[in-house]
Amino acid sequence: MKNIRLILLFVLIGIIAASLIQLSQKYTSNIKFDATEEKIYTLTDGTTEIIKNINKPITLKFYYSQKASTKLRDQDRSYTDYYYYIHSLLAEYASKSNGMIKLEEIDPQRFSPEEEDAIRFGIYRAPINQDEGFYFGLVAQSSLGRIDTIAHFHPARQRHVEYDISSLISRLIGSQRKRIGVITSMPIFSREKGWVFLSLLNKRYDIVQISPRVTEIKDVDLLMLIHPRRLAPETIFAIDQFIVKGNPCMMFVDPFCVADEQGRKLNIGYSQINRLTGPWGVELLTDFFAGDRQLAQEVTVDRGTNYGQLIPLVGLNGDCFNQSLAATANMAQINLLFPGVLRKLDPKPESIKIEPLLQTTPQGSPWKVSDPRQLQKIDYLKLSGYQLEDFQRVLARGSKPVPMAYYLHGQFPSNFPDNNNAVKATPPDKESRLAVFADVDMLSNEVAHFDSQGQPLSNINLIESTIDFLLDSDSLIAARNRGSFTRPFIKIQELQAQAQQQAINDIENIKAQLIPIADELRAIKRKTLANSPDVTPKDYAQKLNQYRVKEAEVIRLIRQIELDKNQQIETIGLKWRNANMFIAPAFILLIAIMLVFYRRILYMRQVNSYLSFAAFKLSPRQYRDLAILTVVAMAMSSLVFFDNISNTKGDNYVAKGLLLQGLDIDNVTLVQVSNQGISSTIVFDADGNPYLKNKGNYPADAKKVNEMLAGWLGIQTVSFITDDPQAHEAMSLSDNNPVQSIKFYNLDEKGDKKLIAGVLTGKTSEKAGGVFVRLLNPDGSQDNNVYVANDVPTSFAKAQSFMERHILYVTEKDIISAEFKEGENHIRLFSDIQGNITPRGFASEAKVNFIACRKLLYLPIEMAFIDVWPTDDTSIKDLDFNRSVEYCLVDQMVLKIDLAQRQGKVYMRCSGRFEPIDPDITQGQREQMEAATQAFNTYHRRWIYQLNDEQGKILSSTVETLTEN
């Protein structure tokens, strides 16, 4: 009796629990509880305010390589956890938007149209292996066609990801592009010496040049000062008033600007801005530079025969950036040249807060030269080893970071309080924001883009990030720093940091042993070169040998310290993690043992009261409770039952099975795919090869056609929805207006079509997670029954991709050269076996854009097209093929591509010719190549192809796009 009663009780409770779970999944999916300590899954009030201001629909396309992520390296597995966090965060954006934000998740697989879109939108492709790439980014698109992107989500920037997404949406819904005004004393806007960073910024903002003699600054959203020299008093007043009124500003100042040739000739190489920033609490030291031996970059010296550290060239990374501010958090390396030193003054206005943006390591220190005129004489592109040593001698080891950029924000007082026309202070309801960088060369073409080894830098990313940071509305301030979704072992990190610091100190002490010997070596070398009678070459050789012996010993000790440090760090982590993993289970096990003993004691005390059979009988109250529980279970299970079969009829509410049961691929000789008036027809010849009938019988991709047919054969229905004709319109399944249709025909000997099977597809069913579908009857009429089917192929998109044929397959090593012809211009691009490019034909003063040239040179690699027409098609008769590119290949074939443009689209026709470049070619090889070339021309001369946007943009390049200026 007791067992029966318990079983009945568990069954009723199970029914109620299962019903509650299923109903809550449907009706309470938007009810969430964020149990994290820092509420990392809850949007800030500022973000919520931005979402409420969306007045036109926005589509967020979330690109993540789900399939390729399984092949990531172990050290990159953090991306998987970060993906789930970003997915949850974006879903929260969509759920809060009342339908104004539509979220699409896309897996851009290799060679798919989705990958092509990701590349076109600028999503970063991280290489996994030779064939596959990893995409993890976001594209936001408004209903007005405006597009903005986050090229890559990096786990290290997780604290600022809400700021990045909210800033993206804020820019997208803004009424117009932001205007940035630039005041400078340098010719950075000139056609000959213009700086590239301005053209990069101009893609996102409107850049406006402001005269250095301006008396009022207006109609700009942000002011940028670049190396101001000899500013007029009225201009300083205008800048003061612009900032005091609550407008953001960026200043790039410098104690010695290498790029300022005119200033150096006038002996005014430094920026003059302390008159303005000094009263606000920050000034530039005009005679000092920031240096750090750990950050000094290596350059080639002695005409490329040697390497050495150039102290003035400082490479910042890691802790050199303020990680608590979104403008500088998680930046990669940036380079500065002769960066200055900013000093924070006391007293400063209490209403202004000052935070460092960039600084050296704690070992950095200020340094100066004894005679500033020495700097005017140095050619920094042709340095010698002695000049590097001169810089190293004046740099001492410091004990605290040296600031090179500051962020000031708050209520700014005017520096002109006696001016009757001046605004005396920032209004209380606003905040002035100012970023001061003590380097100008960081923006120059020579420093901003690549380091001395040719690796890309983040200088431009830092500038863009700071601009976005300063232009933020108040709604975005709270979203700048979020909590972390990872919970590190703080104690382990502290112990490991101590071990790391101890190792650094030991290494520094050992390196210090080399300094006296190195100083003696340099002194002897100078005396030897000066033919001093005090020393002989033998003395120098002995001292050099002593130095090398000591250097080898130091290197051995350093390697041993590094090895011991790594072992110590690994031991600390293993010990504490094991202890942490053991403590929690041991504590739970102890509680379980105590509960067992406690229940055993209770059982022994009450055993006598449960010996009689009467104790198992139900009292009237227990009968009543059981009846109530039964009624509740029946009611909830009935609610779930009727909810699942709502809008269904008869016994067909579940109709699982193959959708196209009568379809036989061998009998299909024509397939017609349509999408809202656009159609594509595929026919099969006698050998079973598919052709695109509506594209001049151009051969379709047989593999793709077979994949589509096989996909439809495997489609199963999930459930029957309705047979009510009134519901077809709402599902986009009316007789004349389906979302898309696919029809499978058999052609008889007379060419008459006979419908074998057909499907209409409509909207997506959110409830069942599939697509609404209707079948076609053999007579062509639509069946009224509507089903839901999962994993329905995107048939029209695939039908369109049937024509995406590769023109030729080559690799980088197959291409010898490319000749670009534009009018009278003939540009030649040559490639060696290492992939280096040698350009010819450019004007002598032109600076070649190697990135653009590389794209043009290697474009034919697996080149494809998106549409095709027969050459006699009247719709393309007016095309003017007025430009060409010829590619010379290693197989002694020249591929010629003729180009035409019309209404923003690029069209192409191609041909080949055999030009033997090998004098030892045999007659048999010549005949074979001539036959291959003839076959290529026979196939391609019939067709004109339309290229995708990216390929068309590259091939329609002008000479100007192939140069930097």
C-alpha cells in the first residue's frame, strides 16, 4: 500500500513538473534572472535608453564560424565560451527592442555566399589552417541601408563589449555622420604629403580642415589639434570656448616632431599648447622625452647590416594602456616616435578628473639630449650604431611609469575669465572631455601603420576608439566597463605575479653585470678608431672576448631563471587548483555523511510507530490532498495537450515522415526554383549534366544541383498545422504569393513537362522551429494542407549559386605578373617566388599602395562570378569594354580580362593566348599548351560574366587607387 501511494504521488508530481516546464518555456521565455555578481547579462540603463530611441528597424547579423570553431587550437578555446556570452547579450538587445532589432546568426562556411558577405562587410578572417578561416563579428544594418560593423569580438575586450555594441547601434540610428574639425600647422592635408590616417577616418566621419587663425569654432562635433605651433591668441580663445562649452577635443602635442620638417628648420619643433592645458592641470615638458628600455623597438642600423634598440621609438602594449577606459582597453601594439612627457599639475581645478591613457612600464624614465640641435641633424632612416648608443646612454632606469597621454573630463573653467564674451565654465548638465597625446609622429605615415618588421600596428584603431569614446552620449557612459564572465583564481594570479616579478628582478640584476664591461668596450673602441696611443687593437680584442664570455654566462643564467620561473608558476597553479577542486566535494561529502547519520537516528526512534499496517492507511485529509493533486495534474497536462494541438484538426496533428515521398532523382530532368517573381530553371542533357536554361544553357554546377536534390529527398514534416485556406495568406503560402517554390519535372520525348513533385515554402514557424510548407498536386494545384518541416534547404539561394563557376584555378606561385591598362597608363606588377611584389610604370613620385596592388595581382586565384549571359544577349549589347588586365602565368599562358561597367556593376569577358617564355620548350609541349589555350577560348568566348562587388572593385581599380596618394 505504501509503495503504491508513493508511486502515485511521484507520478502526479512529475506530471505537474513537466507541464510547468513546457508551459514556462513558451510563455516565460522573456522572464530572466541574472544571478551573476556583476550583472553581466543585464543591459545598463544607458543601453536601454539607446534601444528605446530606435525608430526604424535594425538587423544585426552575427557572424560566427560554428563549424570551424571545433578546429580551433586549445589556446583559442576561450572563443567558444565567449560566443555563448555574446549570443546571450545580443538576444537581450533583441528582446528589449520590441521588434525593432532583428537578430540573425550566420555561420560563414568556406566558399559560401555567407562567407562572401562577411568579407564584403569587413568581418575579420582569422586563419585556422591553410583552407579555413574563423569569423566572429557583427554587422548592423538599418532599414535605410546604413551599415556598420564590429570586425572581431575578442575575449580580452569582454568588459567593453556592451559599449562596443551600443556605440555601434547609436552610430547607426544617428541622423548624420559626425564632423571632426582639424587644426594643424603641418601640411597633412596636401596632395603630395597628406597623411593616410585622415583618409581612413573619412570613411566613418566627415573631416573638416579648420584654419589655424580661426576666431570661432562651430558646426563640428569634435575638435582635433595636431602639433599646434604659434597659435594666435584669438584661436586659443576659440579652442578654449569650444572645450568649455562641453564639446570633446583631442590634442596631439610633441616636444620634437620628426615629421614637422618646416618646424625643425625654424627651430620650433615643439608644440605650444601649455598656455591652454596648464590651468586645467596638464602640461607638456618641452625638453624631455619618455623612454623605456623594455619598450624600445629594434631597427636596422649601419645601412642594414645590424640591428639595435632605438630608444626614441617606443612600442606600447599590455599594461601601458589604461585597461579601465574603453578607449584604450585591450589595444594591441602601437608605436610612438620621440614621445613627450606629460606632467599633472597641482593644484588643479577640483571639477576636473585626470586619468592616464598611455604610459611606460615602471622601469621607464624621462630623458633629454644635451643639445636639442643635435636632433635636427639625425637621419632616422640611416642610423648608425653609435647614434643608438648615444640615446641609450642618456636613458636611466626609472621607478614609476611615465605618462604620455591623459584623459581630462568634468566641468572646465575658462582660461579667459575676464573676457566679457566668454563662457566662464562648462554647464553643470554637461561634461567637457579632452584627450591629450604627447606624440604627433604616431599619426604619420612612417610610424602609424607598420612596425620595423612590417607587422600592422593599432595606432589608427587607438585614434578611432578614442574618437568614439569622446563622442559618446551620456547613455553610453555606463556601458563602458562591464563585469567579466570569467571568474579567475585571484590568489593563484597573485602568487604567479610575485614569481614573475621576482624573475624579472633577477634577470635585471644579472644583465646589470654586463653594463660595466660594455662601457669599457665602447670606450676602447672609440679610442681605437681615433688612433689613440693609449690602446691597441689587441686590447680591444681581449676586452671583446671577455665581454662575449660574460654575455654567454648571462644568457645561460637568464634561461635557467626563466625555466625555474615557469616551473614555479605551473606548480603554484596546479597546487591551488587541486586544493580548490578537492575542498568543495569534500565539504559536500561531509554534509551527506552527517545527514545519513541523522536520518538513521530518526529512523531508530520512530521505527516502532511505523510497524503497524494501520499507519499506512490514508486519513480523510490525506485523501482530500491526493484528490486536489490529481485534479491539478490533469488540468495542467490537458492545458499542455491543447496548447500543442491548437490550430490542428483531426487525427493528423502529428504527421512525421518524408515530405516528398514519391520523388525519384533519376526521373527528374527539369527543376524550376522561384522566389517572389525571380526564377531559375535547371535542365539536364542526355548525359545527365545540368544546365541553366534561363542563362543561355550555361553549365550549372552538378555537385550543387545533386546536393539540393538530395537535401529535399531527406526533408521530414514535423507536424500538420492547418488545412484552412484563410490561414495561407498569413503564412505567405497563398496560391499566387509563396515565399518560394521548387518544382520537379520530367520531360517526355516531345519536350512536354510533367510535374513529379513540388513544394511551396512560407514563413518560419517560431513554435515548431521549422518552415511552413505546402505540397503541389500532380496536376499543379496546391494542396491545402500546411505542414512544418525542419532543415528546409534555402533552395533559391542555392539555385542562384549554381552559376558560381570558377574561371580558373591558380595559386600565388602560378602568377608571374599582371599588366593593368587604363587609357595610356600601363602598370606592371611582378611577383617573385616568395610573393614579393615589384611594381613598374608608376610615376617616380608616386608611393605604391602594396595592399591594393597585391589584391589586383592575385585576384585570379579561384576567381568566380555571380551571373552569366551569352554574348549575343541583347541586354548586354551596350557594354563598353574599355579596360583590361593581363595575367602572365607560369604555364606560359596569358589570361586577358576585359572589363566594362554599367550602373555600378562590373562585367567581364576573358580570353587566353599562348606566349612561350621558355626557349627550351619542346614541340610537343608547345602543341599541348596551344590546344589547352584554344579549349579555354572556345569555352569562354561565348560568355560575359558579372563579378561580385569585391572582385569588381579590385578589377575596376584606377591608377590612383594603386598608389598611397
